[in-house]
Amino acid sequence: MEQLQTIAMPLIFLVLISAMLYFLMIKPQRKRQKEHEELMEKIRRGEKVVAAGGIYGQIESVSEDTVVLKLESGATMRVAKDSVIGKQIK
């Protein structure tokens, strides 16, 4: 009986650590990834977005893997579609 307890305790500890990792790290990451994929499907010309690096712009055109942003100065910039991290608020 005592030998069973010495085997079961580390096993239970391992299961608890695995469950904590899943709920604290893996599940939230998957949720963010799903939200980003939905954003990539929905972005359209004319929307104001924020790209990685803090670049703000309005979408001029969207292709399969790139987006052309019109910046405030009037210049345009082509960025990877995945670098768009969100829509501008306001």
C-alpha cells in the first residue's frame, strides 16, 4: 500500500501540472490564434488597422498574403497580411 502511494503522488502531481499548463498557456494561445485567423478573413479595403511594429494605416488592397496600407502621410506600404494585428479603435 505504501509503495502504491509513492508511485501515485508523482503521477498525480504530473497530471495537475499538465492540466495547469493547458488551461493557463495552451488554451488562451489557441483562442488568440483563432481570433487572429478570423480577423485575417474579414479585413477589407478601407478599414483602418494596426500592423506589427505599431504601424497605423488604412487598407488600400488585400491579396492572399500581403496588404497595402495607406499611411497618414499619403505614402503606401506593403506588409505581410499576418503582420496586421488588429483594427484601429476610433
